[in-house]
Amino acid sequence: MSKLTYLYQMDLPHRAVAVYTYLYDRANTYGECWPSVNTIAGDIKLSPATVRRAIKDLKKAGLIETEQRYREHGGKSSLLFKII
């Protein structure tokens, strides 16, 4: 049985399943990864707006947490995604 079977049994939109699978596949041993929304969108052929909606779906479902990362001089960097 797949490690992600529980995901397929949840009532999530397809966009959320696609984004979660992408993040899960790229997470390190601590369940963390930090791809940009544009990178995710390009890799799985979704618009950046759809990826952002999927991230909101996943946060609401309690499957991921996000943390804004910042560059040395204060500018925003990509989000840190944590698989829960």
C-alpha cells in the first residue's frame, strides 16, 4: 500500500493532491523543502495562482505548514514547506 493512500482518500481538489505529491517527493528527511511557487507551477503544469490555492487547501487540511524565508538584506525568498 502506498504511503500516500490517505491522501487519495481525503476530499481534496486535484490541484492539492498534485502539489502535495510534488512537495512530498522533494522533501528532505525532516519533511522540508523550499521550491518557489513558480517552480512548482512549471514542473507540474499548473498556473502559479492554482498552486497558491492548492497550498491554502493543504494548509487548511493540516497536511503542510509554511514559513516565509528571507534573504540577508530583508527581501523575501521562497517559502519553507513542512510536511506534517
